[in-house]
Amino acid sequence: MISVDAFDLKILSALQDDGRLTNQELADRVQLSPSQCSRRRMRLEQDNIITGYRAELSGDALGFGVVAFIQITLATHSPGNAEKFRSLVGRIDEVQEAYSLTGDADYVLKAVLRDLKGLSDLVNNVLMPHQSVAHVRSSIVLDRLKESARLPLKQLADS
């Protein structure tokens, strides 16, 4: 774990709120000089604490009306089979997130799709026929209660 101080945490928090802040705006928020703020931001980037900046797009506004979580059980639990599945997932644009799990399922995928036909195509024509996959179970999101990529930086400040 890389050490961060209170000013670093203020910078990270401000950038989580708005990654488009200019260096001057960021310096004003965290009460540092612009040059100090710039050096700290560069160090946080070099240390891979800040890994990038991007625009957050509205899936709803762009017509992606279905969010689904898809549980996958592999056909066999060999390194080669797992690699085949990982390679498949890497090629599916609809999959936003993929996790290897403990428990009943081997993987869970978060997919965004335009409609239920898109989900059906993904499950029936891409995932189920793949040689690495034994079982697929999907759950459709009815309502999003919370969505955030923010890290709980207050926990670092308290420790």
C-alpha cells in the first residue's frame, strides 16, 4: 500500500467528485499552491493511485435499457479452460465488469444491453455455446439503488 497524507486524500476526493478540475481549481479546493498540487497529482498518477480520467456516460440516455448480472459455472476447472473463458469475456463489449468468485458460481458478469433480445443473444448465442461454460444464470436489474466508483477515502483518513 502506498502512503498518502491528508492533502493527497483531499486531492483524491476532489478528483473523484470532478476529474475535470483544472490544477488551479484543485489547488483552491485543497488549499495548496498550484505547483504543490501539480506535483502531488503527478506523483499520485505515477504511483498508479490515479489510474485514469474518463467521461461517465448515461446508458439510459443512449438506449441501454437492460443491466444484467450473469453467473457462470465453468465446464471444467483447469487453467486452460479458465483462460478460454477469460479470453471470451475480454471480447464481449456488453460486459462492463467480470469477477472470479468463491461459492456456487465461478464468475459473475455485469452486462449492459439495449433490450431483452440483446441479453438473450448474449446468453444463448455467445456464453452457453462456448466450450468453457457449463451453466449460465442471469438476473435482470429492476432498479438501481446506488451506483458509484468512488472509494471510501474517509476510511484512510481515520486510520
